[in-house]
Amino acid sequence: MSANAQFDASLPTPYKENWREAYRADSSESPRAASYQAPGGEAIPFIQKSFRFSGGQSKGTAEYPFGGLWSNEYLNEKPQSLTVDGYLRGPAYIAQRNKLIEALRIPTGDDNPGYIDLPFWGRFPVVVNDNYEVSETADEQGQRAVSITFTRAGVSITDRLEAPPASVQLESAAADLQAAAVDDFEKKVNGRLDIKALLAAFGKIKGTLLGILGRIQGAQTILNGITNEILGIMNLINRGIRIPREFALALVNAGMSIAAGIFEIKNSIALYGQKENRASNTSASASSAPSLPPPDNERNVLITFLSDNTYTLSEEPAVTVNQEATIAAGENLFKITAFLVSARLIANMDSLTYKKAGGYWRLLEKLEESINRENPAVYTTIQNVHTALSRELSEREISREMTRRISIAAPLLYLAYCLGCDEDKIRELNSIADSFAVDRAVIYV
């Protein structure tokens, strides 16, 4: 997702998809002219001769020795370049020429762009490049050639600095993906729905989610809330509901309730369990019996969801086309839900080391690749979640982590002093149960 939530690098809407109608709205009207409008100025028309649109993708290419060949990694979309060639023509072309040059002299930027308007493309916000050219020849009286190159306006530095935190961007991108996933499921089964396959698929999904719930430890009231969301799928089946959108919403809501429940359990432990944990640690040291660490619900659930890149709803091949379409749509929706839950869990992990983050990230990309992203809305929103999560992790600077092997047991406070790292940070990164005798490889920053 871009730094500015309103920025969109996709093409503008053309005037008409039929080129004749785009060039001339009505047979009785004159052909539509191209024009350039400076910030705060009027549109200066000219006759378009040719137009060149160029873009691309930036790739990071790594080469490996000893026949390891190479690897390519997508980095970013390159800036879009627009080159227009045309003419100023007519008895009053001199006035038009001067107006156009004065318009091109007005400063442009991402937060104050000009606009190039083209009959077959639409209206682009643009920034004037280093050079533009208006040429004259003696044998072409009444006509002057124009050549201008623009760069598509992007995101200004101010907007980037004022962009919302990565966590806010991730929540927004996740909400967009939820909506796109539900719409995609509804579209895929529209006219091709097999009711029997739908009920069987979501019955299995309900069982899968209840199995994941069994890996979570926490207050019974929180677990009951998650259970009710999951059983909402079964309630639809029992009530005879046959609307695909209702099933899709129930699945996505159940997945989000699992993530929300894990966060609530973690917050409860942080708020009410800290004193009890430290008291138990003190008593445990006196009795030489270490206390049990809090449950690692995030990791337990995350590993399960990240392993769903091969998730299937039926071991037997579909008999009809409608069955195949319904099952495939259900599997894809479940994978998107798994991707959403996994992204939120990774983003909210406290004890996330550099090594763990790399492993989770590779599994998340594998899950992402297994999703059918033919729907442009699904593809875009998945990419937005991917980008927002990447920014969230990069802001943590987990690559600064170091490891020190402690050969002789030492108290945590002493280690914190020697390593120059906060005591709570060491506890967070290493899940230390006994603060009085640490004798292991310790991760610190």
C-alpha cells in the first residue's frame, strides 16, 4: 500500500472504450483535442500526433557462484513516463504557443501536479520533466511541433512523512482484503453453485477451525466467544441458509475472531499476570521448581494457518463442474482467511526474533502463492497486506539482534547490565522462565 491512501497508480478512466466515440463524442462535433493544464491554470489544447507510455518493474537480481545461477526479487513499480508529440496549428498558433510554454514553466510536483488530457487515455496528473521542446521550421507556416515528456505524479515527501503508522495501514489493508475475498467467493460460485458441495465444504471448514481453537489456551469466556463465531457456520447450515455470501462472511469473521481472541488473551496476561508470574518465579526459585511460561498461542495457531497452502476440502475429484467451482472457491477463501490471520499474528508478535521472522515470512509467501489471485481486487489487496506487514516488521529493526552464549548460569539483571540491553527486552526475546539462573544462548539488541 502506498504511503498516501488516496494515491492510485492505475490508468485513468478513458472517455469511451470505443476509439471513435473517444475521439469524437458526436459525429456533429469537432475531434477531441489533447491539452495540458498547469497547476491553477487553464487547459491549453493542441493536436496530438503520437503518445508513448512507458513503465516497468524494479527487480533485485542476485547472482550465485559455482553454477548457482541467479534469483530475481520484485522491489517496486518504476515511475510511469508519458511522452506526447503534437502540433499547434492555426492562424493564432503563436498565442497558443506562448500560452503553452508559460504553462510548462509553472513548477509542478506530486502535491501540485499539472494535468495532461488525451482523447484515448484520459486525464493524467503529471510532473513536467527536465526538457520540453517546441520546434519551428520555415516551410511549415501556421504549424509548430510540440514534444513534451512527463512523469506520472506520485506520492509527495510530505504525504509519506504524514502517512499513518504501519499498523494502521495493515489493519486497513486487511479490512479491504476481507471485503474483496467475500466478493470474490460470491462471484466465483454465481451461477455455478452446488448446494451439497457448499454445505459439505463449510462443514469441514468448521471442523478445521475448531481443531485450531483446541490449540489455544486462555480464559474460558474468551474461548467461548471464539467458539460461537465458528459455530456460526454450522448455524447457517442448520437454519437452511443457502446464500454463499453469508457463508463467506461467517468464515472470515470466525478467522478474525481467532486472531482477536489470541490478542485478548495476551493482553490479559500482560495486564493481570505480570505480578503473579514474577511472584511464582520467586517462589519457584526458592523451591528449585521453575514456573511454567505463558502459553504460546500465537505461534501454535500461526504454524497451523501457515501450513494451509495445500489445504483441500475434498479428497475425491469433483463429479460436476458446479461441484468443482464450489469446492475451489471454498478452498481459496479459506487460504485467504489463513493468510489474513497469519499476517495479523506475525505483526503482533512480541518475542519475534530475526530468525523467526525470516522463517514465518517464507511460509507466508508460500501460502500467498497458493492463493488464486486472478481477481484484480484480491491481487491488489493481498499485495497491500504484504507491503504493510513488510513495513511493520522493518520498523522493528529486528536485524539488529545479536546472540551471546552464557556458559555459566547468571541472573537476568546481571546479564542485562553486561549486555547493555533492557531486562524486559531480553525476557521478551528469549521467553525466560527462571530469571535467577540463565545459562543458554541469549538473544539481545
